[in-house]
Amino acid sequence: MYPQSSPRERVLAAGTLLLFLGIGGLAFLDFHGNVRIVAGFCLVVGAILNIGSFFVRVWDQNRVIRSVKQNAAGVLWLRILVVALWIGILPLACLWTYKHIR
């Protein structure tokens, strides 16, 4: 990577590398045992890093989000929204997942 690369570009490059390693290990090569588990882990982590870097880029470039972040009251409401989502939505999602697993 170039020394001028931003942290977001580095995360995207690492996520893409892990994603391709995982796809190659699971889809094209017939590994067994622990190597298959490592390839699956690389696939999952790479996908999460790619999706996360995409959302961070969209978040930073959105005009509405930038205007909310410049206003102190907007930041307060944004924090309240995040806390409400963590308290309200996350437990429901965990319970729903548990219900479908059982």
C-alpha cells in the first residue's frame, strides 16, 4: 500500500484481501478441518470490514450527516438515537436470533 493511503483505504484493502482468501479457501480449494475454519473466518471478517468501510464512507460524505455533526444539538440527538437503537433494537434482534436458532 502507498504511504499516503488513508486508514479507510487500508481497511478496505485488508477486507478485500481477507474476503478473497476466504472465498478461495471455501469455494475453489477443497480444504478440510482447521484450514476450512480459518478460511470461513477470513471470509466473514473480510465481508464485515468491506461493509463497514462502505458505510463509513457514505456516513462521511453525506451532507445531512455533516450538517447534523456541525450543530451541537444535532450531535446530542444523534447520540440519543444511537443509544435508543442499542437499548431497543439490539436485544430484540438477539432474542429473534435465539428464537430461530432454537
